[in-house]
Amino acid sequence: MVTEMTSKERVIAMLNRKPVDRIPIITGSTMVVENINKSGAIWPDLHKNAEMMIDVSSKMYTDIGVDSIIFPFSACVEAASLGLEVSMGRIDIHPSVKSFFKSPDDVDYSKFLESDFVKTTIEAAGIAKDKYPDAAKSILIVGPVTLAGYLAGANNLSKLSIRCLQKEKYMDTITEWLEVALDVNKIYAKACINAGADYIQCGDPSASTNLVMPEFYNKVAVPFEKELGDFIKSKGLPWVLHICGNMALCIEGMAKTGANCLSIEQTVDMKDAVRLAGDTPVAGNIAPLLVVDGTYEDIIKSTRYALDSGAKASMLGCGTPPLSTSDRLKTWVKAVHDWSSENM
Ligand SMILES: [Zn+2]
């Protein structure tokens, strides 16, 4: 029996494959409308106001009982900070990238760290560190394939990802885009680590086999994700790799990146994922829509299924949906506590 841990100790222990007092509960992005309204934050200011960002994201820790506080809300910080056009969405819709560059040479990242979006993340990390020392503070960054997709345009990247498996010249082109993306990833990750994050959550949704071939993921994407992950680890922090979509054919590849935890969605069976991931902890698998309008029974069933199947942390299959309800989120959290007290 492990003595009671703080949320931060629990999450970090899980990421380092050490014993925990109960299953840690972690999340992806948490731009939850109920929490925005409760905290008095204003949309879209909360994307560029560090106080509001932490007021909203910390509600998952203080009110819902999740172990992590994750920020920023948007997966467009890197793209916006490089000068790409970003639509801010709505209070219940995440921002999205609207433009792209013609050539990797057009990407100027000399002033990346001076962008308002990056500065907000860094300032938010400082606030969270002071206010919530016992929570596991996590900074959300995008992975190299997703960032390369923003830079080159998602359609162009998708075409290149098929052609590069057939012709060397396309491999050279996609590699150029990925190298620029990786440079930016490292600059941002280093700033996040220095700002006081406890772990990095790297989401690389464009590396999903819903968008690229499994062969592309395993052969081209994995080395870039691994290089980013190794860089994060070299600075002393663990990292979680999240890729949604059906990654069943790529779980071993995901584990090869050296990520401390793999976060997967509900289309991949948790039993298969745990088997294929080997020693690497796996989390996820609970359909996010369940916390929007699912029944309490289904939330409990899905939470318990993932844990019975060997998940080492409880997590929704993607970010926390903006229209999640606090009663359903609390049902999920309670289901994890109940499972833990019965099984640990
Ligand atoms: Zn996702």
C-alpha cells in the first residue's frame, strides 16, 4: 500500500512507472464552457490572458478532481505565433489554422518566443506553479507532424505523406517541413519546461492513421516525435504522446518514441493497446462525448473497462469537450476512485 500522494506525485510516479496510491486522472485540453462561466473568464480573452487561462483550466483540478491542470486551450499557439492566420472559433469551438506557408524557407521563427500566445503560456505556467503546487501542471504542445501540417497546409502534408513513401524527392520535401517544425517544437518545449511545467503533453493528431498511412507514421513520424521526446527528457521532464484516431497499427511505433505514456482514443481497444505498448503506460479510451451527454452507467462502464484492460492512468480519448457537464466529469472521477479502492 502506497501512502497518500499529491496529484503531482501521483502523475509523475505513473509516468516514471513507479507505484501509485490510486490511478491518476489526467486530461487533454480543458476549454470547458461550464468552467469558463463559473470562473468569470471571458472568451476569446482567455486564450491570451494567463490569469483567465489558469482560472478556467484549474477548475478541472479544484472542482472536478482531476490530477492535472493543462493549458493552453488551443493547439494553434505554435501556428499563430509563426504568423499563420488563426480563426479563434467560439466559446465552445477550439481555434483552427486558416493559412499556410509556400516553402519551409518562409517560416521565420526568430521572434517565436515574443508572440503574445507563447508569452501567455509561459506566464500561465508561473501562476499555476505558485497557486497549485500539488497539481500536475501540464503544457499542451503539438507534435512535429501536426505542426508541419499547419506550416505546409494539411492537404499538402497529406499528399506528401503518401508520395514520400514512393519517391525520394518527396521524402526530401516532407523532411524539410518536419525539420522546421521540430526546431519550433524544441524552442517552445524548452520555454515551457523552463516556465515550470511538470510534464509535457504532446498532441500529434495529424500523425493519426485517419490522415496518414501507418507506414508513414512508423517510418517517418516516429523518428521526429522521438527526437522531440528525447529533447524533453534531456531537460528532465516526462512527456505524454496523444494521437487520436485508429492507431491500432501504430501503438508499437508510438511506444518507440520513448513517450512516458501513450494517450489513445476509443477506437483502439485498450487491451490491444496495453499489449502492444509493452512497458509503456497507456491512458485514454473513454469516448469524450460520454461526458457531454452519456449516461452515468456508460461513463462508469467505459472508465472501468479501460482500467480493467490495464490502463495506468484514466483519461478521455481526446481533449475534454467544451460542452462537458460537471456532473458527468465527476462521475468519471468517482469511477476511478472506486476502481482504485477495489483493485489497489
Ligand atoms: Zn485527440
